[in-house]
Amino acid sequence: MIFDLTENIGVWFDFPGGGRVQLKAPTTSDILRIEKETTENKPFLLQEEAKPPRVLNHEIVDVDKRSRLFNDCTILAWEDFFDADKKPIPCTSEMKTVLMRLKDPTFRDFVSEKLKVLGEAEKAKAEEEVKNS
């Protein structure tokens, strides 16, 4: 079996109406890292009538941080994106969040659709490699 250990540098997609976006599908290790960094386990005591108390874990997820880390992981760059004053929009963590949360879903839908395409392509590639090994 041959494993490709090179870093995924992403794929460029032309954005409807102008510009382009470089995206990469998150790896399992990316997702696990993001989940670890954004989830806190808080123990609490559950006391039920006529039963001994039990200590349970309650997961608290920082949804904003998770979204930001996911966007940073999957949106690598963009070109030729401008604001209403025709100033270039820098590809920063903050601006990724702004574009993903706009009331107009065009950017968010585009990114979601292309990440799905990338995920399906990687799955097909992995299945093909297993068949050929």
C-alpha cells in the first residue's frame, strides 16, 4: 500500500461573479484537533431519589471557536474579493468568519458545496487505492 504523506495544499475554485477560493477538506486529525480544542468536559453530580449519587461528564462546546478553527482549517486563501468600497478583503481568520456569517448565504453555500465535493473526491481516491493494493 502506498500512502501519500504530502501536505494537502488545497484546491482553487472559481467563485461565481469573480474571484477564487482555495479550500481543503479537513483530515480526521484536523477534526479531532478542533474538537479537542473546543470541547471542555465538566463533571457534575447526579442525585436521583433512592439511588446513590453518580458523577457524570457534561461536554461544553465553544461553538464560535469551533467554527473559526474549522474555517481556518478549510479556507486557505482567496483572491479578488472586495468590500463595498472596492478595497481588497484580506483572507484572515476574522474575515473568514465574517464571510461565513453574512446574511447572504452565497459564500457559505459555495464553501460547503465545494468542501463536500473535495470530501467525496478524497473518499473515491481512498477506495480506489484500496482496490488497487
